[in-house]
Amino acid sequence: MNYILHLLVYFNIYVIVAMSLNLVVGYCGLLTLAHAGFYAIGGYTYAILAINFGWEFIPAALAGAAVAAMLSLFVSVSAWRLKGDYFVMVTLAAQALIFSLLYNWTSPGEPLGSLKNLTNGPFGITGIPRPVLFGWRVATPAAFAIFSTVIAAACLFVLWRLKTSPWARLLLSMREDELAARGLGKNTRLAKVQAFAIASGLAAIAGALYAAHVRYLDPSSASLDESILMLSMVLVGGLGNFRGPALGAAILILLPEVLRFLHLPDAQAANLRLLIYGLLLVVMVHVRPQGLAGEYRIQ
Amino acid sequence: MQILANGFVQGLVIALLAIGFNTVFLPTKVFFVAQAGLYALSPFLALQLLRWDVPWWLAFTLPVVISAGLAGLMETLNHRPLQRREASTGVHLIASLGLYIAIVQIVAMIWGNETQVLRRGIDQVFRPGDIILTRSQVIAAAVSAILMIAYIFWLRRTNLGLQFRALADNPIQLALFGYNTDRLRMCAFMVAGGITACASLVTAYDIGFDPHGGLHAVLLAIVAVIIGGRGTFVAPMLGGILLGLLRAQVVWHWSARWQEAATFALLAFFLLFRPHGILGRKMRLEAE
Amino acid sequence: MLRAEGLRKAFGGQVVLDGVNVELHRGQVVLLRGENGSGKTTLLNILTGNLEPDAGSIHYLADGSPRTYRFPRRWWQELNPFDHFVPEFVAREGMGRTWQDVRLFGSQTLRENITVAEPGHPGENPLMALIAPARSARKEKQLRDQADTVLSRFGLAGREDSSADKISLGQSKRVAIARAVAAGAKILFLDEPLAGLDRQGIADVLSLLKTLVRDHTLTLVIVEHVFNQPHLQGLVTTDWLLESGKLISSLRQGGEQSQLDPSLSIAHHPSPIVSRPAWFHLLAGDNAEIIDEPLTRGALLTRIRRPDRFKPDNPPILEIRDLVVKRGPRVVIGGESSTTGGMNLTLQTGEIAILQAPNGWGKSSLFSAICGHIHSVGNVLFRGQDINLKRSWDRARAGLVGVGSNDALFPSLTIRDAASLLPSISTTIRDQSTSRISSLSGGERQRAVMHFSNTRHTPGSSLAIYDEPFAMLDHAAAIEAARQIVNTNSSTIFLIPSSLAQQKETV
């Protein structure tokens, strides 16, 4: 039972991640590899605020979202000028920088969360407290599953409102022909900043959820592998609509669980899982470039 | 001086890998990330061959051949079909990324995730002047330099090199001249595969290797290409050497752990303010 | 409404605009003329904020709050992201534009294409969309009704829900104009609004433009190809002529044709193109049989059968049957209507054939399809063999000599390098053999192209196809190119010139 609840929490986390990533990749047509960085920033912000200052979940997660949204400016402002491979490289640089910061912002002997030792470096942060919601501590797995579902539902509601709004139509116009959209007086640069800020903020909330669930966080959650996993979800599921990323998140979470029944050693299982992600990417690109349930092919 | 020497050696290897990357990128516009998979694979092949008591010269040349072959296979089975469908560069990138992940995971499943070494015992040391170079460093520098000179010679003086430059300029026109551009593309991939394996083997001989280091090495190479300028075949060499020197300086003045931050900050700087690189000719980035 | 002074723009040392002054008043309809490469598009791009001039100033006075940009801009002006010279800010000053290739948002419906243009929509602020969806929805409903009215007035009633990439070119041009007007354009820059349209399409767009000028007192600046310019007679009030970097403005007398070369008054001729420039006569020589053959959408195939080349019992060398070429979702060639199917074309050995067609007809696509660069459906028979599944180099080796336009050589190679890619090297262009191709002038490049192509013909049995052989050439260079073409060894020659118009406007 706990196993199923655990899977549900994972699904909730990654559904937020995939949907928010879809906002950037599917709606703006901008391929990014920096998403895991913002996700990790959310997790770290939550962990530090909860440990050091005893913040409740919602304000801490929102603070993480704000930090991630601010940092996303680095990526979105680059998107004003850069396109295609160049832009992918910037997102890769952003991801590497965030990872490097999380990995290196440490000095032995200093207390965790101080300016000298913000992240505890490669050892990560342990003992992250369970989330507190209006004074009530979410303690049991069942409660956490419900809690994560509510958070995910709230995030999805936000995304749904946005995606049915004229703002989403503006993003789609920009994706199809940015110059034409600008010629109509549309401030596409602002739209890119907004889309990245919202997507990164939501990813940060998912990261906070992850930190609260696993109660341990290290820089690997900002790694390139994590970004690639996220990208695989939207690419396998499909871009540009609502069901695609959800489907992708479900498939990529359930797939490794199926592998469990093969009873491989742990390290082998992890490798096999990634191997399947990699092959899935290649196969999808050839067989179904728009993803299983998507409406848009990446340009 | 010691720092400059270390940086220069590292820079030469990065430059070699950068050339490999640009050999594919310029003519085909494919962002060949799967190169990182070949980079990870080749030292393990060498290790396995050495375990089977294959003579050392064969153990170091066979992986180069295999890597070139695999690169050719990737072009045939992956990029060429995508090219026929006029797929965008993003699609090529994703497919290549997928191949990279697959190769690395297969390597890890066969040989394990641990760091390995090719060299046994303590390395011989040379002391020209007041600097210290290990024998493996000298080998790395010599192999990289020789390969790069050979590469430039091949590009400038041979017919195939000329066809290559023409392919990078205008593949359609070259096809109109009656040249089989598919075969040339294939050639590009194979050359890149071979160069990658060489760079990987000399690095592995010097400092050891694990299955996951490939992407990092190739990212450095890509950074070198962007810094140098990706409009020409030669500029990445300059970028690679500069990058090697910079990284050595960072280690000296701060700490090894800020190397990555410095590298990618430099990349961001170049992309935003000088996207055509040091030697690159100015071109319009925004396709308008 | 718009004033610009001393605009200068140079591309890599080549001065395109050299102190251009512009003044526009309400209700004016300007025809911007000038030969190819004279900077028409550059001026359009500058005035609409797509391109920054090197020097000069632009004053936008169309709406209440005038705005002035001076160039060159200081670096600290770039620090303020709300003060950039970019298309979106210029568009808000009432400048609208359409593109030659239309650029509708293809995956959206026509109605959405219009409603998306509305400036200052509250729902385009994500925060407003989140907390006040009702307000956005109200506005949206009102906009949809407006869009439907606009569409029906533009003759597109009932097509509101069609996807924008499923309508005809003429319809999409009208939607593009409607979209620009909906975005609040007071001055509308039209880049070849009539290109690629049939007579009905031209009439529809023209009547739309007339309505806009009359009812909305819109100001228009039109760039149009010469052979479509006569259609604009009666609409245009002012001519701008761009010549060697300067702009000469002249008022046009109502209804008279004095401003235009009388030979251009072919507006009512059934086929839009009948003119024959000097190179044509050189190709034709004396006593050749000349056959004009109209094709779909205003194109014309002219066959020249010179007695020294053409024998009546010659077999066909190229047969195109049922050819359909697609670019993305759009059909470029073939399938004009559901009944006609693909395109058909046959060339006999020994002919010199010239395909003249309006811009946007798909000439370059046809060239690419025959040479095998792009995928096409149908049959292409070369000397009786279907080559449509063969790759482009196999076609080249079989004797199909495709000659690309002169901007499509190898820019970073030298002439000598490029020449050594070919079997034989001759001496005619040795004087520049070590300079890079990118540094050559258009005429020199054209000479190189001709030279390269000439070494590739196999005498007697090959077919040479030329894509835009006379582009960017002046009179003498065009004659020289034609002489080279007629002296090739290929038995059959197929020319696809970009448009006959350019040569004429240089006269």
C-alpha cells in the first residue's frame, strides 16, 4: 500500500514538472535542458527554509518558486537573441552552473544554510522535516499522498487556466512565427520571460514536494540526467497539449517499476532504466515525432 | 609555467575533440552528442582487449576503428533517415542524446560504473626546464598535435578535404556537381568517431576513465567550438587551447571545483556577446 | 504620419541606403519602386523596426504620442528594454506589415488569426488570465464577433474555423491584411501583396485595399513586382523610386499612366508576361520557331526551337507527369484544384525552354524537385527513365546539369578550389582564382557559375536547368550569361528566370 502511495506522490511531482516543461518546450517551442536546475532550486530553498527557519510548506515552496523564477531570467533573456542549438547550449550552461553552485557552495565546519555552507555540497542535505501546513504536520504516507495530490491539482489548475487563455494563444503564435507576432505589436520577449518564470516556478514547487517527500536532497537532482528524464517525459508523451505530458510522466515513472520485477541488482536496474529512456527518445523521434498524444513537433 | 604547460596539454586534447565535433557539425549541422557515448566506450574496449592479452598497439587502434564504424552506423541508421524527412536540428539533437544515453548505460551495465585505469604503475617523469611533465601527458600532447596537423593537411591539401569544405559550404550545390553527399556525410561521422576515440584514449591513459565522463568531455569540446567560432574547421583548435589554459588558471587561483562554473560562465558570455566566436565570421543568428 | 531623415544602411561595405528621406501623410498610397537589390526590402524592414539603420532618424507620428528614434543608438539606450528599436514597439506606433510569404499562424483558425492581433488584450497578461478569467472571456467573445464581421466583410464568411494553412494563397493574403489592420495599423507596409495570385485573387486583394483606403483612411506603402504594378493603377497616389541609395518621391496624376513605362500597361492582357528582353532574342537567334504555352496560375512556358539545335523527330528528354511538391503542409506545385492533379511538362531534346512565372509560383521548388533536392510525388522521366527516386548526384551523373542561382556557390572556397571539384579546368577566370567566392560581385559569381556548369555537360545528350540565371545582373552581364548558355554543349536547355521584370526596370 505504501508502495502505491509512494508511486502516486512521484507521479504528482513529475506531472507538475512535465506540464510546466511543456509550457516552454511545447508552447514556446524552446528546447531547454535547464529544467532540473530550477526543480532542484525549489527543493533546496524549501529544505533550507524549513530546517533553519522552520517555515511551513506553502511559504517555503513559494519562496523557492520565486527564486527559480528570478534565476530563469538568465535563460529567458538569452532566448531573446538565441535560437536553435545556441539556445540549447545556453540552457545546458545554466544547468551546469546551477549544479556547480549546489555542488560547491559548501565549506566544512560551517553550519548548514549559512552563507558559507548553503548547500552542504556533494553530501547533500539530510533530515529535511516533513511539510507543515497551517500548523498541521503531514506525517503519514497516506496524508502525504493526499497533500501532494492537492498541490499537484492546484498547479494543474493554474496551468489549465493559463493554457486556455489568450496568453497561451500568444505563445503559440510566437512559436509558429515570432517575427509575424512581433510585427503585430506583440511583446514576445516579455512572453518568453513570463513563460520561463512560470514554468520554472512550478518546477520549483515540484522540487519542494520532492524534498519534503524523500527528506534528503543532493545536487544529483539538478543533474543533466534529471533534465533529460524530464525532457523524455514531454517528448514521449507529446507536446503542446494537456494529456501528452501527463501520459509521458505516467509512462516514465511506471516503466522502471515494471523493471523491478526482473530482480536485477540495483545498479544494473538504474542503468537499464536510463538505457530504456535513451532508446525511447530515439524511437519516438523516428516513429512518432509528435509524441504519443501530442500536437506539436519540436522544431 | 607549470600551470601553462598543464593547461596547454589539456587544451590540446579538448581541441582535438572539438575538431571531431565540428567535423560532423559543419557539413551536416548535426549536434553530435552521441560522440560522448563513443568517448565513453573506447577506453573500455581498449581495457577489454588488454585483458585478453591483445598486443598493446592493437588494443589502442582497434577501439578507434570500432568507434569510427559505430559513428558511421549512427549516421546510416539514425541521422540519414531523419535528414531525408527534413527533420530539424532539434530532432537530430534529441536523437543523438538518446543514443548517447543508450551507449553509456550499455557500457555501465557491461563494465560497471567504477573508475578504471589503463596505465599500470607510476608514470615516468620528464623535466624540460623548470616544468614537470609525465610521460602520458607528453603522449597526449603529441598525439593530439600530430592528429590536428594531419587533419589540417588533409583538409587543405587533399581532394577529399576539399570536398569536405565544399560540403560544409553548400551541400546542395555539391550534389549538383555529381558528388555523393551521403557518402561524404558518412565519412564525416567516421572521421569524427575516430578522432573522438583517439582523444578519449590518450585522456584515459593519462587520468583514468569511467562510463559517465563522456558528456562532460564533449561539452568542453562544444564550448571550445563556440568560443573559437564554428564557421571554420580550424577555429575550434584555438578555442580548445584557450579553454584548457583558462581551466588550469582557475585551478591554480581558486579551486578545481569552480572549473565548471568558470567554463560555462565563459560559454554564456560568448553566446550572449560574441556568438560567432573569436575567429568566426559574423553571421545573422536570428533567421529573419 | 511618418517622417524619416538621412537613413543610411550598408551591408558589409556595400551601401544600400545612402541618406534616404521619407515623408508619409494620411491616406497616401505609395508604390515603392526600384530594381532588385536597390534596397526596397531594406527600407521596409527599417521603417517597420525589423532592421536598425546605421544612421538617420525616424519619427513615428501616427498616433497621439509621437516617438522618435535616432541612429546610431548609444549603448546605454540598449540597457532599457522598453526603449529598443524592435518591431513590436514600432508596430504599436501604428505600423503594420504583411510579408511576401504571408506568414499566417498556420495551426490557428482564421478567427484566431484575427483575434490574436488585438492590442492590449487583458488575457495576454498571465496574471490577469489567472485571477480574472471572466474579464478576459468577455473581451474574447466581443473580439470573436468582431473578427467574424471583419472576415465576412473581406469575403471570407463561413471560413472562420478553417485552419490558416488550409486556405488558398489569395485568401491568406487577405487574412494577413485583415490581421494587420486588427492589430491597429494606421500605416500598412505591403510586401508584394499580389505575388503569386491569379486574376481573381488580384482583383479581390485590390478591392480590399481600395476599401481600406477609402473607409479607413489607411496609408499604404506597397512593394510590388513590375509585372503586377499596372494592377495598382488608380490606387497609387505617390511613387517612390529607390535609385543608387537615394529615394525620389513623385506625386502621380490620378488615372494617368504617365509615371510608368508605356510598355508595362499590360494590365488587361490575358497572360501577364509577354515581354522579351534582350537576352531572349539572343537565345532565340534568327528564324527559330517560338511556341508560347500557358501553364496554370499565370505561368508561361516558352519553347524556342532553333533549326540548328532542334530536329522535329527528337525524342522527349524530360517528361514530368503528375508532379506534386509539398513544403511542409503547403502544396507548392500541383494540385491547384482537386481535378487537375499534379503538374505535367514535357521538354523535347534540342529545345530551349523558358519558364516564366510570378513570384510564389514555386519555380525554385520545381528546380529543386527536378534536381532531386526535395522530395516530390509523381514521375520525372529523364531520357525515358524515371529518375524521381534517384538521389541528386545520380541525376547529375546521368546528364542532368542543374545550375543553381549565383548566390548558391561555395562562399568560403576560392574559385580555383571550386573549379578543381570539377573534371576539367579552363583558364578564363584564372585572374581571380585565389579570391574567395564570397568576395566576388554578382556578375563575377555568375561568370563562375556559368563556367562551372559548362564543364559538366556531356555533349548531345544532357539537359541543363538554370535557376534564376539572370538574377542580380545588369544588362551587359545578362547578355554575356545568355551567350554562355546558348554555347553550352547540352542539347536541351531549361531556364527558370526569377522574373523578367528586373531587366526592364534597369533600362
